[in-house]
Amino acid sequence: MNIDYVFPEAYVEGVESHKYLCNLDNSYIVTTTSYKDLNCKKLYGLVPYEKTMEYIDLVEAYTKRSIAVLWSDKSKGGYTGYLLREKTPLCLQEVVGSNIYVLRREGDTIRVGEHVAYTVSGKIEVRKVKSKCEGLIALIIDRPWEEPRKTILVIVSEYREINAGENT
């Protein structure tokens, strides 16, 4: 089991930021320099990870804007991840409990019925949580400020894998 965890970064199309994912034809770069000089076809601004929920329709379960999820990949000298286009259908699974332990991470693929988490209730009851969805875990959004505590798994079957270089 690989215990190293790299926190992903989330980029949303059309959002102003200090760091961007720039689409240059068929390639991508992550940059902190002036994006106006880069002639980006599409531009995605870095957002705090939990803020991605603002760009998801929780009722109809789809992305309101394109979202890219990337993590640093030193072996490739940049970033690796995936792109969810605007209006991508989502499967949302809410996990609720006093203590939530997610067994999977972003980028993992899962099948219906696989264990994805377990919860420990206030009465110290341990419950296994099985996936109700099949596909790629795109986002795992923890909401510790809610009572009871909630974690939302965002699972997709439509996505595009991307790699991005770094331009600082």
C-alpha cells in the first residue's frame, strides 16, 4: 500500500487567481506568470479545493464549469490529473459520521459495492461505506464544519486525463 499522499490542486475555468492552468492547443502548463502573454485557448484558475463545490450542481449532479484536478508528479516534471468538462454528469455520494475515514483517493477507480470509507459514530459504532457509483473518484471533499461531519465523493465516468508542464 502506498501511503504517500499528494494533495491535489483544483482549477476552474474562468476563475481569476494567482496561479493558472493554461490550455495551449493540445498541451497544458501551470503558470504563475501573466497568462495574457501565453495565448491560452482556455484558462483555469486555482481555487481552494473545498470551493469546487460551488461549481457543482448538487441537485442535478453535474459540473457547472470545467474543473481540472491536478497533483504534482515529479517523475513527469510537472503535473498529472484529469479534466471534467462543463456539464459532466456526476455521481455524488455523501458519507456522514462523527469520524470519517476514506479508504480511497482522488484518481482511483471504483466499482459499485467496493468499500470506499468507514465511519465511527458518536456511540463508537464502526460502519463500512460501500460505493453506490462506478468510475473515477474525481474529488473527495471533506466538510468538517458541518454537524454531523460530511465527506462528499464525486465520481465520474467521463473525464480526460491531462499532463501539464510548469512555467514559473
